Amino acid sequence: MLFDSHAHLNDAQFDNDREEVIRRAREEYGVSRVVNIGYNRETIRTALALAERYDFIYAAIGWHPHDAKEMTDDDLTWIESLTEHPKVVALGEMGLDYYWDNSPRDIQQEVFRRQIRLARKVGLPIIIHDRDAHEDVLHILREEKAEEVGGVMHCFSGDWAFAQHCLDLNFYIGLGGPVTFKNAKLPKEIAQKVPIDRLLIETDCPYLAPHPHRGKRNETGYVRLVAQTIAELRGMTLEALAEQTTANACRLFGIEA
């Protein structure tokens, strides 16, 4: 009963075998629920289509920092209208990406702020993309009172001090493939220290495949490998880790357990 809290099953890399990937996740890896992400005009539509087709797939909708320069007022109005969809459980992924800098940083920040305000207005949690921007992400979360809705720090890449700040702001910590990498000291430390009731597991598929699939296409079923690694680090059984992280995700996203 695993819950993949962050997937991109609508990505073009799955166009040739999407149904098989989803079947494999359910039948061979034990994935019971997935939150699939729409992060611009095209992927919001396809994320909703997948959520409507499969009862165990839910959608998060938002605007990625890479595409921030493309977002219009009409896009934000459209996203707000879609939050009434019964399968939309979060806004995002949103945030800041100072590694690629595909959009100017001031525009990234403004688009991020506007989405947090929308999340507070409609009462949905938010999914944060943060790459090389820890300080500014925290500053904006605090200024925009994001703790009122909370959310998840997706693919968490910070240290324990940063994690504590995020936890204080009512956020969960999402860990994926990197925690399985042999040289990944920080993710392994985070996996051991985060309170068990504030931990989520994810794949970010088709990206960031876990060991032993590193460098290849990731699949939502591989969340089991993430769970196995974290369970070993915490001295838990896989079943107990799966049960707890599924309960956490259901609580955050307002999904019946």
C-alpha cells in the first residue's frame, strides 16, 4: 500500500507504455495511490485527464518556476477554477529554481507568491520545487503565510537545519530516488531524522530513478525502492513505513485513507 506523492505519468517518456507502467506499479510494486503533477498549460490538462481515468490517481496543478515567465493572469484564473475539480488535491509544483534559471528570478518569485495566495484562498496544500534557492523559498513561505495551508517540500535537497525550518512551517518532507544513492549522505540523514508522521515518499518519475536504475527512466512503481531504503535506515519494516507514509499523504492531501 505505497503512495507515490509526486509523479509525472503524463510525461512524453511514457507515451508508448503508460498503461503498462501504471499496471506494473499497482500489481507488481504495491502502489495504491499516486499524486500526478500538472505544472503548465499542457501538463495541467493531461494530469487531469489521467486523474479522471484512474480512480487511484489524483492531480496537483500549478505553475513550475521554469515556466514562470509564461504564466498570465488568465492562467491563474484558470487554475483557480480547476481547484473545484474533485480529483485536484494540491497546488503545485511551484517554487524557485536558481540552478537552471529558465525564468528571471523576480518573475519566479512573483509567480510563486501569487500561487501561495491562491492556495490560501482555496484551502489547498502546496507542493514546493526548490533548487538552489533555500533561503528565498523560506522567506517567501513565511511572508505569504504558507503555514496556513502547509504542503510538501518535494524532492527535499536541504540539510537538517533547513528541514527543521520547513517542518516548523507545517510542511512535510518528500524524499525520492536520491536517498537510495550510495554517496547521498544528506538525504539519508534527513530520512532518519524527520518525524515519521511528516515524511512522504515519491518518485518524480520519469526523473531521478533510484538505485539500481539510476540514470534510466524512473517509474512510479520504483517508489517501493525508496520506501525500502528509508525503512532500512530507520530500522522499520517496509510494511510499517508504507503504512505510515500513506497515512501521511492521505492526511495532507485530504484523501480518504
